[in-house]
Amino acid sequence: MDKVLWLSGEDVAKTGVCQMETAVKLVEHTFQLFDRGEARIAEESALRIHGDGVDQACYALPAYVGGTCDVCGVKWTAHGAFADIKEDVSRIQAAVVLSRPDRGTPLAVMNGTRIGAARTGAVTALALSSLAPEHVGKVAICGAGGQAVQQLQAVFHALPQAREVAVWSRGQVRARQLVCRFQQEAPMRLYAASTVDAAVEGADVIIGVTSAPEPYLTARRVQSASLYCHVGYHEITSEAVSCFSHVVADTWEEAKNVSGQSLFRYYRSGQFPEQRLTGTLGAVLSGRLSVPRGTREEKVLFDAFGLPVFDISLAKEAYIRAKAEGLGMELWW
């Protein structure tokens, strides 16, 4: 009889897979597997509690990762209406289930919340390393929720030469908390901006990581940006998207008909022709596609739909490390 390993959030953290350097290596390798067709995802199944206008939903995201990983899994993630600021609890909570692809029996069930944040940050770090301008003075991070910590660490990892990072959030409370938490370790000036305009003014790179139901990044607000990383929900206007010369995504086919993100909404409404897509980040990382680094004259937009192959890859590594270190609890299946 098989046993399944249960890993709590604390167990997962102890394995070290959510550390930025480790997550970046795992995600980059998985991007290359995905680009070669050796990692696959199915179309997400989304239960939207209040329709398409609000990012409050439950998602089932199955995936297979081949190579030495060789595992099937599903990420179950629930997006709440708001975060608990007082207790610093993310509004996005996830679980990951891993199974043997040959026998179908489960390997592990684990808390996937930190894994989801870590792989999202690692994807941004890879986009910044590949697509950001050579010289970055200012970075603006719009949003300070549960995902913002890893986005900030992605900036530290990929753009340590930046002069300053401005963080903005609605209500400003979380932005100030995030800045206070990381100010001492930041390799550049880190501060909370009082308004979105103050945050994005003069920014070479903008990262959008909010659950905004309506876009707030207009063409005027992205005017100075050479690279915009879209990590959140519905943050950028169609007019602003048209300002970008190159559009790169982590995936297109699996997202274009289902995602609530801005870019895919505009595709479905006829405001973003499919031929405007330059390609995928996996193709860039594997060397199949060359995309110039962003400039103010030739801007680059990167959209992170969020691929469960990354969650599954990090979860498999967490499983391997946990087994070796005696972490978690084994239960009979």
C-alpha cells in the first residue's frame, strides 16, 4: 500500500524551494521543458463566484512536467475577495497534489501558497533578466499584497543595479508595511509612493500585481516604461497595451479563451489581434526567439498568465527534499 506525504506551509518553506535563486533555476528549466513540449497543461477550470468582473474565484489547474521531474499534479487555488491585513494573510491560498504518472497513485499533498508566490516571482525575475532595459533607474511595483513580496525579491535578484523602487497600493497601508519589512536589505532606495502617478512617474520598469477589477494603467502612466510586467488581474487599458512594440507571454493558447487578465480580455473583444503577440518567454529562454530589451521607443510588455507546470515542478522538488530531510507527515493512501 502506498503512502502520501503531507507538507504544511512551514514544511515547504524549510525545503528551501521558495528561495528566489532556487525557484528561478527550477522555473527556467521548466520553461525550457514547456517550450519543447515536455511539460503540458490543460485548460484551467475556473469557478467565478461573482462573474468575470472580480478576481474572486476557485481554479483547478492540472499539469504534467516531464524530464527528470516526471510527475503529474494539480494546483487548486482559491482567490478571496480581500486579504487579511491585520494577520498578513494572502487572499490567494493554494494546495498542490502530486501523482505518479505511471501508476496514478499520489505522492504528496502540500500547502501551495508559498510555492505559487515563489514561482510567480521567479517568472518575473526571468522576464526582467531577459527583457528589461540595460540601464534601469526606477522600478514601480503596483500592489503590495501576498504576491508583492516575491515581486520585490525578483527585482532585488534581477535588477540590483536599479536606483530606486517605488511601491504603491490602494490605501497605502500594505505598501508601507512592505517597505518597512525590506528596507534594510534592499540594494537600492525603497519607498512607498502616495499615489499611482507618483509610483510610475519616470519608471523604466512597471510591475502590476493587483486584483484591480478595472484598469488603472493608462497610456499616459506607462509613457516612461521600457518594460511592463503584468502579473495581476485587470490593470492596463487597451490603449496602453497598444503603446508596446513587443508583447511576450508565458503562454498564449492555454490562456486566450479563459483568462480574466487584461490582455486576454482585449483579445476576446477584438482589441488585441493575435498577430501582435511576439512570442513566449519560454521561446526566448530556450534561444528560439530573439526579443530586444525594452526601450522607451520600443517598449516590451510581458504577461504572466501563471503556468501550473511551475507549481508542480517546485512541488516535486519540495517533495524530494522533504523526504530526504524527514519533513512532513506520511499517511496511508
